[in-house]
Amino acid sequence: MLVFLAVLPLLLSLGVAAQALGVYCATLVPALFFLRKGLARNDAQFLLQVAVLLALLWGIFPAFSLGHLLLQTHDVSVPSVRAFVVSRLSTSALVCSFIMFFAALRSLLKHREPVDLNSHAVTHGRLLWWLCIGMALSVCLVAPYFFYQSYAGFDYRSPGHLMEIEHRMPNGLYRLFGFYGHPLSTAGASLAFFSFAWYLLWNLWGEKTLPEKRFSQDFCEPRFGWASKSLPWALLVTSLGHVVFVMLSGGRTAMLVTFVLLSLVPFMVKMSKKANLVRMAVVFVTALTASVGLYFSGLASRFVMAYQLTRAGQAVDDRGIIWNTHLKIFRDFPWFGAGNVWLDAGLRTQYYQRFGAPEHLWKDSGYHAHNLFLQILCDVGIVGFVVVVFLLAAIAWNVWRQVRGRALPTITAKAFLVSFVANLLHGFTENTFFSANVLLVTLFLFLVVLWISVAKQEY
């Protein structure tokens, strides 16, 4: 199972179908393993609670849309009743919650104490080690294609296998799509991987300056030998590789968040006072290197162009029109939103047309809000927004109760939290978690936290 875990980050770097397969495997394989070996009762209860909360989070959006159907709020026609089982979140999240729910329920109904796993024990450190190695290998494997795509504009999905000229940046490079459907999806997915690996890397470095090494001792088990020494390099490759991918994607907000994390994360970890000078020097060199990379990647020219347009009083892109239109939708449906199904079925298009938006914004189902928080408010209103926050807080509380007091699971959970907050910040200009590519990467990292939290230091 452990070697198999190293393959999953590569699947998460490919298209949405491969990503979904990776997430299903990351749910099903550990569930079957822990069912066979036995789960402690409190661990099974924890997984059961998280599965229910995750399913409820998915179900908020179709529930509010069904409410509008019952109240006959809108005059927009919906293709079929099946449309009302569509959520803003990927269906993969619901499938994973069901798998986890039934695995935890079966463990509770047929409870038995965990058995010894002898020398092949699945421990905290081994699970995380294989994941980190897999993330580094996936970066190395996809990087040649990503660089070629950015340089030549090659895209196997485009007509003639060449990107449209609108995706070409001022310096001649093309925005990186990777294997996803949009460069901002690539930016969000890479931002998630980068922030997760960057936080783990600095915790490893930080503990080297401290007398107590609880995290690194679990992470770098003595019997790993030379393999333990490869961990910092694997995390460094993962971090820097995904920083480059964010740059090549041309995502301005994602790159700003990346810059903040490059500078801030080193000061979020515990280190000795003597190491502060080294920490500041590393941050300075990292920021300088990233600045040079900004120039050569073409993203710097996008920032300059945005600044010049703003000073001239012109719109940088269509986001101003998009945000104003969705603010009008929110004002008309402030408490319970307009419902995601109704917005996609034509209600959003009606608002775009009513306020004279350009045709490219409203044809088909119309552009989404390009703001995660505004989109939630338009879909489910203030009431639904509060419910979403409550469910996320409940999940966070359950995870915290499960991992507290144990160094490696706690730091892994914090690394995921940094990754999650990074895409929340990115969400001010993009529907980050409503992109299947970004959500599946986030869900995968969350599953890693869950399985590490129920794996024992030593069985």
C-alpha cells in the first residue's frame, strides 16, 4: 500500500478523470487496509463523523436549489430533475465520504482491536515519507511537458494541438494549462502542493536547531537509513517545482499568495534563536530567486500591464463586470441565494444581459463569480454561507481533537491548513474549490491527513 501511495500524486497532476481515480484510491485502499488490520473505536468514530460532515458540505448546494424549486422562486426552466443533484463541489467528494462512512461503520459494527503489523507496519512516518517522495517524482515527470507547453504552446486538447494566441503572455511564453482545463486550475493545484510541502520542509529544518526532535524522529525513522536523508530534497523539489508551475500559469493572485507563503512560512515554525539569521538569509535568497523567475516566466509583465491599465482608469479584465453582476444577484437573493442549479440554467445569463455585459460573458451558462465567497453567497445566501462555515469548523475541530498531542499528525494537519488557507486567499479572484482540479488535490491532501491521524506511531 505504501509504494502505491507514491503513485497517487502523479495521478493528481493529470486530468480530472485521473485525479478522481487517485482520490478514490486514496480513500478505498487505506480504508480496506485498516478494516483488515483493525481500527481503534475512537478512530472509527472520528472517520464516521468527518464523512457525515463532508457529505453535508457537498449537499448544501443542491438542497438550497431544491428549496427554490419547491417555493417556485424563479421562472427559469431546468432541463431535468437530475440537475438538482449537482453541487458546486465535485461529486468525488461525496463518493469519498460514502466510502469512508461505510468503512468506519463496518469497523464499529465488527469491532476488534488493531493487530500487530510486524516489520511492515504502516506508521505515521512511512505514510508521509512515501507521499513526499511521490510528490517530488510527479514534479520531475510532468515538468518536461509543462516547460515544452509553456515554450511552444503545445496542447493535445486544442485544435491543431496549439493554444490560441490569447493565452500567449507578453514575453512570448504561453500560459501553462498542464493537463487541466484552465491555467488558473493549474495555479490553484500547484499552490496547494507547494504550500503543503513548503510547510513540512521548514518544520524539518526547524527541528534540526532544537534539542527535541519529535516530528523529524517520526518522519525520518532511523531504520530508513539513506532514505530519510532524501526527505528534505524531495520536499524542496516539490516546493520549488510548483512555484515555477504557478509562475508559468500566469495566475497573478496565486503568485502573490505564493510570495507571501515563501516569506511567511519560515517564521511560522519553531526554531532556535541562533537560527534566525540563517532563516532570514534563506527567505531573502528565496524571494530574490522567485523575483528573477517572475521576470523570465512572463508573469511580471502581466503585473505591469495590470498596473498600467489600472492607472489609465481601464478595466484589467472582465472581473469588474462579473463581480458587479453577481453582487446584484446577491442583493436580490440575500438570505438563501439564487441556487447554483438555477444560476447555471440561465438565471445568471439573464442578469448579464439585463445589465449590458459583453456577449462572451453570458453565452452558454455565463461566467461564474470569479470570487469563491461571492459565489457561495449567490448560491446559498447568508444562511447557507453560515452553514458552510459551521461545517468546515466542525471538520477542523474533529481533526484537531484527533491529532493533538502527536507531533507528526499535528504538523501534517497544519500543513494542510496552510494549503487550504492559501487557496482561500486565491479564492478572492477565482472559484478555487469549485474547480474540480483544485478541489481534488485539496481533498487528496485532506485524506492523507485523515489516514495519518488514525495510523499509529507503532502498531
